[in-house]
Amino acid sequence: RSPAEVDGLLRRGAETRATAATAANDASSRSHAVFCLTFEQSEASGGGEACPRGSVFRSSKLNLVDLAGSERLRVSGASGQRLEECKYINGSLAALGNVVAALTSGTARHVPYR
């Protein structure tokens, strides 16, 4: 895809993200977003073949992650639906923290994926 197409996809994703006003933030993100980009490059060594022997192929992957913001319930002033969202967001961020801690500890026998 072209850079313009990628930009359009990012913008479309940003427009559909759930946000809501709280006392802590006018446009608090209420959802997580993950955007995965894969870059591929090939260099032919000659002969005009699609993938000739001796050609070089490179592939890289970039994951862009934007997590919903953690908010202290006292500071956010959240109530009703916003309060329930805060609880779920904070719980999911805590669970993610546990997974990252287990993966990076080097000694964990169990990774607490849900």
C-alpha cells in the first residue's frame, strides 16, 4: 500500500476509536488500538526473474499500540457507564502488565494470558 493509503487507514481507525470526556481528560480514549505494519523489500540479483536465486528479501514488522488511558477513579470523576469503563480499562491494563512482567522475568513458569 502507498503511504497515503496507510495514512488513510490510520485516520479511519482514529476516527472510530471510542472516546469520552472525564474530569481528567476531555477526550479520554476508552479503547485500545493495535496497528500492524509489515514492510517488505526485495532486490533482484539479475535475470529479471520474480525471485531469482541469490536475490535479497527483507521483511520487517512494526506494531503500533495505543492503550486506553488508565485513570484514577477519584481524579476522573467517572460515574455510571464511565465508571464501569474505567474499571475494565484499569483491569485490562493490569492484566497486560502481568503478562509483560511474566514474559520479561525469565523465570516465570506460567504466563497469565486470558
